[in-house]
Amino acid sequence: MEVEDGAELCFPQLLNTSCRKPTTSWPETMLITIVLYFISVFTAAFNLLVIIAVSHFRQLHTPTNILLLSLAVSDFLVGLVVIPGELSLKTSCWLFGDIACTLCGYICFIIVSSSVGDMVLISVDRYVAICDPLHYTNRITVRSVKLCVCLCWLGAALYNCPFLMDNLIKPGSFNSCHGECVTVINHFAGAIDLVVTFIVPISVIVVLYMRVFVVAVSQARAMRSHITAVTLQLSVSQKKKKSELKAARTLGVLVIVFLICFCPYYCVALAGDSLANSIFLSAMHCLFFFNSCLNPLIYALFYSWFRKAVKLIVSLQILQPGSCETNIL
């Protein structure tokens, strides 16, 4: 029995202080491993393409694309760090130590907060572009957007410090045994986080995009009704409006997909501890992770510049001198 018990422990040499290995069945373990592995690989690869494309081609250095770049960085980290950590927790013992456990949890919190911040910034960007187009170029500049993105990431890092202070000061203090990775925040902090990173930003996103939708529909109708009576100068203006409306539609799809994948993740928190050990919780985590993989696919579906950029990246043409000046639009 000692050998059998030892084989079931994460660290047999520690005996009574070691956790037991996860007791999930082999088919379930294989299913979770395959699903999360593919999500992780594709998420990291697809978002890396977005990062390279927007960073490399100067023509893509626009305020809206800078926001997409920030979102791609957070999604890339999901595929590179968060999903492998989640996979390790669900299918085996935690073997990387208490410090790595705490950092992984902290990074996950930062990514969630920064992703929400990016979505709010994207909604504001589209709101100004559609509802106040005359002041868009003055108010929304590449410099101001870069500053907002930096503040978003810095704010996400500082915001989550108080919630995870106990975990950061004493890594592993909430672990009941060796081989476990637990990140705990108290109920009061959890309630504040629920309001700040879910209820308030989601409300802002929905309100802004409802306004954008109403204005976009009215503008589209106006363009259709006057399409036969435009001069050359107005035609240029109409093309610009059409481009902005298309961008609003594409980013609207991005926001809707984000809400579909993100809301259930936080609805679990509203449900409390009753779902803590259910398979439903695992499904919500997978849905949240899958959103990071879907974003680049949305770009590929709606943005021709992304498809062109991917071809140039995959064929290694970006290594040629002056490739950053390529006409990609």
C-alpha cells in the first residue's frame, strides 16, 4: 500500500505534506489536454502574426491598430503563459514552485484587466470616429493612444497588486500541500474587482456601442440616399465614412465576441462557490481562453490588410530591406 500511496502523491518523498495527483479519468485528462494545447498553440501563433504585422508595417501604425496590437499582446500572453499554467493545474500537480504559481496568477489578473481596458478604449475610439468624426484626428492620435495603452497596462498591474498582496508577499501561503497552486482574494476585494473590471466597463462598452450602432445606421442610410448626387470631393468623404463604418462593424463583432466569451467567466464569480468544483467552471475558462484565439480570426475575416500581412510574414518577405514601407492597405 505504501508504494501505491506514494505513486498517487505529487512528491512521494514529502509523504504527508504532498498533495495527491488529480483523480480525473484518463479520457477526461486527454480531452482537456488536447483542447487546451491546441487553443494555446493557435492563440500564441495567430496573435504573434498580429503583433508582427502591426509593429512592422508603418502603414498600419494607426490609433485603432495600436489598440488591436495591445489586445494581441494580452491574447499572446494568454496562449504563452496562462493556458499552459491552467493545463498544468488541471491535468497534473504544480511542479514549478510557489513563486511561479503566484506570478502566473498575477499575470492572469493583469491580462484580464488589460483586455477589458483595451475593449473600453476600442469602444471609445469607434465612438469618437463615428459620432464626432470632425474632431477624431485631433483627439485620437497615435501618440495619445500609445499613452492610453501604457497607462492601461500600468494601471492593470498596479490595480491588481492590493488584491493579491498576501499572495505576492508570501507565495504559496494559501496552499494546503506541496504540488498545489492556489490564488486567493477575499470576498470584499472580489466584490470590488467584480464592479471595476466587469460591471462598470461592460456597461460603458454596451452604451458606447449602442450609440455607435444608431449613428452608423443613420449614416449608412444617408449615404445610400445621396449616392447618386455626390461630387468628386464628396465621394472622397463618402469613402472615408464607409471605411469608418466598416471598421466600426468589424470592431463591433470583436466586442460582441468578447462579451459572449467574457461575461460567463465573471457570471461564475456572481454565482459564488457553488460552481467552484463543477465541470461548468472548466468550460467557462476554456470559453474565455478561446476568445483570445478568435480575435485574429476575426481580423483575417474582415481585414484585407491582415491577410496581406500574413502572406508577407509567412513568405519571409518582411526580411527584405524596406519591407516596412510596403503598401498593405
